[in-house]
Amino acid sequence: MKNFVSAIRKTRWGGLGFVIILAACLVACGAPTQSTPMLNVPPTYNAMTTRVAQMPSVTFTPTTGSQPTAVLQDERATATSTATGAPPAESRQPLSELARGWSEPDIEGLVEPLLEGLRLWTDDDQQIGVSEVVSATIMEAEGDVPRQSHWTIAAQAEMKRTLSVVVEQVSEGILSMRVTTSQPSGVAATGLCLPAEQDEHFYGLGQRFERFNLAGSFIENRSTEAVNVRRTYAPANFLLSSQGYGLHLESSGYASFDLRIGDSDCYQIRTSGAVLHLYFFAGPTPADVVERHAQFMGLPPLPPEWAFGVWKNSIGGQERVLTELDDLQNANVPVDAVWIYDAVVEKDGFGWPWQIYGPIPPGDYPDLVGLIDQLHKTNLKVLGYLNPFIYPGWTGYDEAAQRGYLVETTEGAPFLQDWTFGQRAYVDFTSEEATDWWQARVRHALSEVGFDGAMLDFGENAPRGGVYAGNLSGYQMNYMYPVYYHRAAFEVGQATKPNDYVFLVRSGYAGTQPYTTGRFTGDQVRDWSVEEGLGSLLPAVLNGSLSGWPYWGPDIAGFFPANPPLSQSEEKDPWIRWVQFGALMPTMRDMYGAFEGTPVDLWTDDETLSVFRDYAELHTALKPYLYRCAEIAHSRGLPIVRPLFLVYPDDAETYQLEDQYLLGDDLLVAPIIEPDSVERSVYLPAGRWRYYWTEEMHNGPGRVTVLAPLHQIPLFVHEDSDLILPDTGAQ
């Protein structure tokens, strides 16, 4: 690559809008495949970033329900494989060094390590690399046309394919790199090996349960309808490096991130199709990177202040709901919103009609409008349940099917998926008419029935074999469906109850960030496990927060029973620890999940009621503070739940921490996620920190060990904080 490096060094960065275009000739050609039109993602709500949402993505259209061969091989990858095809170590410059100059981009240094790692894979999984520069020309800027440099990179053998690379400064600290080929037929995947440090850490990629630091992992951007350490409800293609940069992969198809650096000193990004489009975000600090990414993708909306209060799940019918709320008031448990998921309004698509919580069957709501009005008069908000399905036999199904509002089969019939409760069809949100029809139903539920929002469930498993009105393949829509779904809900919420509603979502993908007013972490198992239970929550929230979703309200205390099920006495301790964790999230909300027998809840005994009340009072005291943090998230893109390195980037120890977090800047939380733990070690960054339970002051940086009896979560308050929290009775 000496000629390549030499030619690059002859260029200089021409300022904002300067573009370098490189053409690379490659080694081999594969068998032809079809190419398809570019994907247009719905425009984001943030007008400043609308252009970002017009995502031209992979140009691959498989046959209905199929995938490229290379993708299937990626998905079968084992934990022993590593990134391959890395450029020689002596020719690479670590991205960490380049990141320091990206605010005034060093294009000479940037292009070299990136282009050396470019790879294509043919349909038969043959890997193709690039060679050396053989020519270079420069065109000066004229009018609106930016200055450009055109490069040709020779193949290692005969020239049969040309690779074009365009590198452009999008705005300060943000670079775009778009790779296309002259002959997309036969290209199954495009990828890039990026140089890395041996001690580099990686975070983000959406809501990831496996661990917070993803270094050493093989990550796929596939979604699933269950907690899964290999997949997630909400993938996002944003990767944050501990070395002061981040990147976003634009893709509406399968992608993998092989972060197992090993001896290759690189990590590999691979996406299906013949187009690779990356955006690089400069630091120098992780907070700078996160803010740039959030503003680029679209800043999150600002939910109402009540969204950051205490939400109580109540089901079983109108009378039972009123009785439970009276009991809560009599017990002095503060509540801001009540979530009634079994209140069914069939014509609006609201409500969950099936019994999933054994102790309480679904009930009747003979005057739901009157009930909601009554609760509003007591200053309670009321949320329902909503998903993207239309069920055969339900009101509206025949109309939607006849008018073509549902995702269809290739024969033109509604595409029906089998699931636990029968069959379900998906609203086709790529159709403007279908979206208008669905929004009219939701609008009625908000304006006439009176709901203040809903759990916006599902959306992860849109049919890959389905036919969509927007001429997008089912393969693409399996990834992109949440963007259209969440946008439709956001639009109707804003039009009906502007800035005074919440849709709490589970699914997600890159592009949903500006439509998301709340998230829950999905259907955890009610136990201690790090795979599916209490231990899986913090990695998911931290990685998801860095990916652009700042508003979280996990289920207290999980959804599914453990396997084998825990007895009530065995379940009580994790329930208490879950309440503590949930109280120190942006939204505190409990959930009557899929349980038989007598699961623990706040009414189990005097102890559970006392624990829930105490932590609900703590959360209520934090509500104004959480709303101020939300305003920062909305205006700048910084999350509410923060890893310590986001605030203390110069402290190397903070990049190692996976079991504690900051809530805003003022509170440090170290949740207990292991059974029988009554003390724990906590790392304190620089400053003086007051231990909430004892008022004892501690100096950072350094570790302290604190007692953490069952009713106390380790919680520290920065000495400069003006927070007024409930008195603990400490002497």
C-alpha cells in the first residue's frame, strides 16, 4: 500500500463539504444477483436532521423471505471466529489517534487505515480486497459542488470490479464514508476491518443484554421477541469506542460487528449488499461523540414531567382498579399514572384481553370513559395497551384486509402469523392510507376514551416474507418496521395530546430515536440471572442509552417466572432489589406479568408494601431532577442513565465499570444484582460523595466498601448537588 499512502498524503482537507472519492479495483467477481431501489426511511421529527433519515441503504433484494448466502454464514458464526483480512500492523494508524483531530478532519490520516480494511464478499463467500493507488486527480470546488479528489486503487490481480469510496465532512466532527461498487451483482456483503487497540472498549449497538463493554463479542443487529444475549428487542448500528470516537452504520439489512480483536488488531463490520455507508463521530470525549450522534440521528422528544413519576399497573376490572388505587392512597404510596393493560377498546385496537397473570383475571370496564375521567380528576394519568396487530375476527380486521391496510402475502391475502393466542396480522405502516386509518383509531382512544398513552408493544418480528405497500422487501422491513410504527404513534400523540402523552415502546431500530417517549427493557425473567433476569437490565439500559434512547422504565419485577419457578419466599429478595433498581430509573413502574401461583407484589405483606412505598417516595423526590435531565437529553442528546466515563472521561477506571451508573451527574447508583449480598465495593470518581443511607462523606477517586442490607441500594450523592431526598433517619 505504499503508493496508496503516498498519494493520500499529497491531498489536504479542503474544509466543510470537501469530498474525497476513491475508486478501488478488486480481484474477483461473483455470480449475478438483483439490485434494488434505495430505501427511504420516514423523515425524522427533528427538522435539522431530516436528511439523515432518508437512509439510502443496502441495495439488496432477496426473493421473498430469503437472505444472502453470506448473511446466513454470518448468523452461524461461532464464538471462536475472529475478524479476518486485517491490513498489516505496520501500515495502520489507530483510529484513536485520528479521532483527536476529527473536529478539523485529518483526511490524510483517516483514509489510509479505513481503505486498507475494505472487503467484499461474493455470493460464494469469496473475500476480495484492495491494492494500491495508480492515479489521482483533484477537482476544485465550483458553486455548490464541493472540492473532490478521485482515486483509483488497483486490484491485486486483473481489474474486474471498481470500488468507489466517498469521504465527506458532514458537519463539524462528523465524517461520512460511502462505499459502492461498479458491479453490485454478485456482491453478497460489504465490510471493513478497522484498526483497534488491544485494550479498546466498545459500547452501544442498541439495547444489549449480554454485557455493557462489548469488546470480545460478536454482535448481530437482528431483533427478537424475547430477551436474548445474542439478539435484542432494539438493535442500533451505533458503536462507541473508549478511544474517543464513534461510528454509525446505515443499513436496513443484516449487519454484524465482530469485536473480537485478538491478534488481528482490528475489528470487523459487515453488512449485506453492495453498499457500505458509515458515519464517524469525533470526540475528544465520549460525551461529545454521543451528543453528535444523537443530534445527527434526531434528538429524542421531551416527555411530560409525569412520565418520570411512579406508574402503577392495575388490572382486573373497573371496580378492582378503583379499589386498588384507594388502597394505595390510604397506604400513602405516591402514584402519578395507572397502567390498565386489560382495558379493551376493540374498535381502537387498545387492550390485552387474555389472562396472563394468574391471580387476577381480566375484568370488565363498563364505563371506561367515566373511569378515566374520574382518575384524571384525581391528577392521575391513565395508560392502556397497544400493538401493531389486527386480529382476525376483531373489529376493523375485515375493513383493513379489504382495503389493503395489512402486510400481505405474495398472493395478496393478509399475512397471518401464528402465535400463542391464535393469529395476528400487521398494519402496513409503509402505506399512507393504512397509517392514517390506524392513527384515526388511536386518536379516538386518546381524545374520546381519554387514554394518555399506552405501552406500544411488539414490532420486532415483521414478516420477512410479507409484501409491503412501500415496495420495500420483507427482508428490509423486518429491520425497519419499528421506525414506521413508532413514527405513526408519535405523530398521532403529538397531534392529539401534544407533549402530554407517552408511548412506552419495546422494539426499536436506528431511526426510532426521535419518536421514542419511553422504553421498557422487555420481558425479563423474575430471577437474579445475568442472561434474562435482574442482572441483564443494566447492560441493556446503558448500551441503549448511549444509542440514543434516554427514557427507561423496566418492568418491576420482570415478566416471566423463573425456570424452575421460585417459591414466594425465594422470589421476595430479588423483587425487593428490583424495586430499588426501578426506583432509580427515569420511570418507576411495576408490572403484573405472566405468572401463576402467588408471585410477590407490593401487596404480599407489610414488608413489600413498605419497601415499595419508601422507594416510590424516593423516586417522587427525584422527579423534578429527572425532568431536568430529560431536558438535557432532548436538547443535547446526553442520556439520563450514564456510564461513569461519560462524565469522567479522563478516569481510566470508569471505562472498566459495568455494574454501577450515574443518574444524571449528581447520583451514583450501584445496584445489588446477586443473591445474599449485604455489602459491595463501589468505585467513586473524583470529588466528594455522600452515602445516602449514613450521610458519611467519601473522597474519590477510589473504591469504598459499603453495607447494603436488603432494604438499601448503594446510593451516593455528589457534594455539589442541591437534591433534597427523603430523610433516612441517619444520625
